[in-house]
Amino acid sequence: MAKVLVFIDNPGPALKKASLELLTIARSLGEPAVAFNGELHDDVAATLGAYGAQALYRPSTADLDDYLVGPKASYLAAAVQTAEATVVLTENSAEAREIAARLGIKLGAGVITDVVAVDPDGTAHKSVLAGSWTTTAKASTPVAVLTVKSNSITPDPAVTGTAPGTVTVEVPATATAASARITARNEKAASGRPDLAEARIVVAGGRGVDGNFGPVEDLADALGAAIGASRAATDAGWIGHDAQIGQTGKTVSPQLYISAGISGAIQQKAGMQTARVIVAVNKDAESPVFEIADFGIVGDLFQVLPQATAEIKKRKA
Ligand SMILES: Cc1cc2nc3c(=O)[nH]c(=O)nc-3n(C[C@H](O)[C@H](O)[C@H](O)COP(=O)(O)OP(=O)(O)OC[C@H]3O[C@@H](n4cnc5c(N)ncnc54)[C@H](O)[C@@H]3O)c2cc1C
């Protein structure tokens, strides 16, 4: 049976849904194990067991976070060898993809990014060309490295849980020698809203908000949603670039995506068209966003959004 290693960087006090998705996919491919970095809380270890992890690998050194990604790739390469894994699964974040690329070079492994589904034989389905095509790919190398987009599948615990033991993986002494060390970190003020890439609901605003994200924020808060934006809105400085969704921004795949004052250019669609339900609010009935919307409202967002917010609040009260 194929050994599948899931990399979880800093699992924190509770596992993210994206990590549970990776474990669910790992079980469909073979025998799952987890290589983590950072602290492992007891609850997290129990959840990893509930999702079928047969073994947990930890690095011999606790300072991997003091460097950019190089040493993490070295650790993961050593973990793959210790676990005798033939498949590695990671998230699809920019950092995880960089680790995957470096790991691919170290192991001579095929790397497939932007994966949205994996067949039991390891064939990966990925979304390409700004999301307008999907392709299938399979690595022909002894080890395959796949970076999987979050919200690709519904996480599912194993029928029979495990109580996995922890194995320490020796990180090569050379791993940190020629790596860039992080010299300072400044934490961004927390918004209190869910993480955009993981959110179940996203409310996004575009040029149509004309500098006023207030109605978008109010609706997002009524729904417990994250806030996204088109590039026109981020370029105008109305909201931070980390809110940008699209080809050159984040890719989101929420259950519900509400698009307000966004025309629906191909580069914007690339980041959101896999949302389960798309609701578009635009005052131009000819706007291309209506081509992919499940529900369309032709109207002024400054009238439509506050009405929706008021109704949602009323029903929640
Ligand atoms: C290489 C490249 C990469 C790019 N990457 C991205 C990307 O990652 N993400 C991205 O979003 N774009 C990206 N773009 C830009 C993209 O092509 C569009 O220019 C951009 O998405 C337009 O943003 P918008 O829809 O907010 O603005 P517009 O196209 O100007 O549309 C504004 C919309 O708001 C509507 N509107 C105006 N006022 C109201 C109102 N009061 N109520 C309701 N509706 C109203 C209008 O009818 C219009 O449809 C990229 C472009 C290039 C070339």
C-alpha cells in the first residue's frame, strides 16, 4: 500500500479544515502519515489519529520557523525517506508551493500544484489557465508531491481511528547553513473575520463600491463571512492587497460567494468560480459576472446589500 505523507506546518491548537481535507485524500491513496513542524497539542494528535494517521514525524530541531522555507524542505525530504512515502500532500499556499518545489528538486519528484481532486491511483486534477480549463496529471517519478487547494473535498474521519506514535526525523545539519534567517516579524492586527482562503462564505467588493467597503463589511459580519475584493478595489487602495481574489490574488472556494460591484473579468473568475453558490449584485445587467452567477441581482449595491444585511439580522434575532 502506498505511504502518503501529509505535511502540516504549525498545526496550532486545532487543525484547519484544509489539513483534514489532506488527510481524507491521503486515506484514499494509501496509508497516511503526518510530518508536522511546530508544537503538537494533544487534541491535534487525537484528531490526526481520528483521521487515520499511522505515524507522526517531527523535526529534530525546533527552529525551522526562524528561517524562510529552505530548511522545511530539507526536513520534509528527510521525513519522506524515513516514512518511505511515495506521495506527499501539502496545502496550496504560496509558502507550501515553494516548499513543494524545493522538495521536488531534492527528491527528483514530480510536483503538481493547484490540485482540486486526486483519483485513488494518484492522478491529480488541476485547475489551469485562470480556471477556464481543468487538466489531469500524474507524476511518473517514484515520489509525487501534490499541493491541494483548500475546500476541494469534504473532510471525513476514518472509520477506525489510530493512536499514532511520534518519530523524530533528523534534520540535516546543513539545512540551515545557507538559508535566509528571519530577522523580524510584525503581527498584523486581527480582523476577527475568518481567513479568506478558508472561509465558508465570502463577500467581495469591486470598483462598484467606489471606495466605501462599509456595506460589504456589514453584510460579511452579518453572515460571519470573510471579505474579498477585485484587483480594481485593491489597486485603488480601498482595501489591502491580501483581500484580492483572482489570478494574481487568492483562490477561494467557499460554499457561498457574494460578488458586489465586480464586473467578473476572467482574472477575477479564476479565483472564485469554484465557489458552490455565486450571488452577484451589479447594476449592469450585461455584466459578465452574471454568466457564472447562480443568483443575480441587477441593482445598486448600496441599496441591495443593506437590505440583505437587515433581513439576515432580523432572521437571526
Ligand atoms: C495579468 C492580470 C492579472 C489580473 N489579476 C486579477 C485578479 O487577481 N483579480 C481581479 O479581480 N482582477 C485581476 N485583474 C484585473 C481584471 O482584468 C479586471 O480589471 C478587474 O477584475 C476589474 O475589477 P472590477 O470588476 O472591480 O472593476 P470593473 O471592471 O470596473 O467593474 C465594476 C463593476 O461594478 C459595477 N457597479 C458600479 N457601481 C455599482 C453599484 N453602485 N452597484 C452595483 N454595481 C456597480 C459596474 O457595473 C461594473 O460591472 C488582472 C488583470 C491582468 C491583466
